[in-house]
Amino acid sequence: MKLHKEGTVTLILEILVFSLFNYLAYTYASKYITCFTSIVTGFLFIMTLNFFRIPKREFERKEGVVYAPCDGKVVVIEEIIEQEYYKDKRIQVSIFMSPLNVHNQLYPISGAVKYTKYHPGKFLVAWHPKASTENERSTVVVENNKITVLFRQIAGALARRIVTYSTVDDKATVADEYGFIKFGSRVDLYLPIGTKINTQLEQKVTAGESIIAIY
């Protein structure tokens, strides 16, 4: 396991701020407050380390399947009009990530990056029906000779920063990293009508390992 590069600044700031809190508590407060401060700051630092962790995983990279782009739980499977890029009916599969999940995102298929766009927006809770269209979000479309898939990073109530590394004409390789969202969020997949869905609501999925659909 390693720590993600997006956590470097956050962890350094926490070390500085928490060290100051503990120093002030040790210098001016009672031993009970000092102990409480140490426990709280230690817990928060461990939680931050956990959030930015990147576990070591081996990926099969099978052809003809769409993998989960992130860890989390499937909260939406429905047919819907995708308004931003396709502007027609697609199958939407949404995966919610809690603050305890790993928060980097992986390409769900291999192909060429055809479209990327970042949208500033609100910070509604990630499961809100309008989160897909009103929250801060970033959209990527990857196509190969068999399928085109749109996947959208969506900030949640706790998230305040979406990072997307993809640019148009990049070569996307399934299970390679393409982005990161800080502190709670969700990812939507938009698949062609007729794609065989291989997951179900409330199912827990793992990025690059769980098969969301077969084409």
C-alpha cells in the first residue's frame, strides 16, 4: 500500500496544525485536555492516511467488459437521457463512495479519450437526484471499436476538489488511474442501451476488479 500524491499537501498541513494544537494543549491546558487533543488529532490524522491510501492490486484487464471505475456501492441503475455529450438515452450506473473508500478513479475500459470537461457547481449530497447535473463534476468519454462509455466524477457534500488527469486523444488503458476526488463523492457511468449489466443495486464494488457490464 502507498499514499496518493493528492494527499501530500493535506497531510503536511495536518501535521503542522495538529502539532501546534498538541503543543498549545501540552503547554497551557490540563493533562486531560492534552490527552483528549492527542487522541482527536491522532484519530483525524489516521483517518486522513486511510483516505489517501492506494492499496496494491493486481488487475486482470479482460476484454469486452466494463470495470468499476472506483470503490463503493452501486446506488443507481436506470435508463436516462444523458444531456451533456450523447444527448440520447443511456444506462446510468452510479457508484457512491463513502469517506472510508479508496478515492482514486480508474479507467473502466481501454480506448481513446474523446472528450473531457470540468464543471464547477454545488456540493449537494452525492446521492441527491440533481447531484449529477448541479454539483461540481468532471466528465470523460472513452471510445474503442466496440463501445463508448461516459464516466463522470461528482463531488459530494464533503468533497471540494476533483482532479482529472485525462486529456483528449490520450490512450486510456483499463484499470489505469485517471482521477481522484477528495473526501466523499460518486462516479456515474453512462453505457449504451442494450449493454448487459453485471451488477445490482446496493452491491459493493472494487475499482478495476468488479465487472459492471459486458459488451
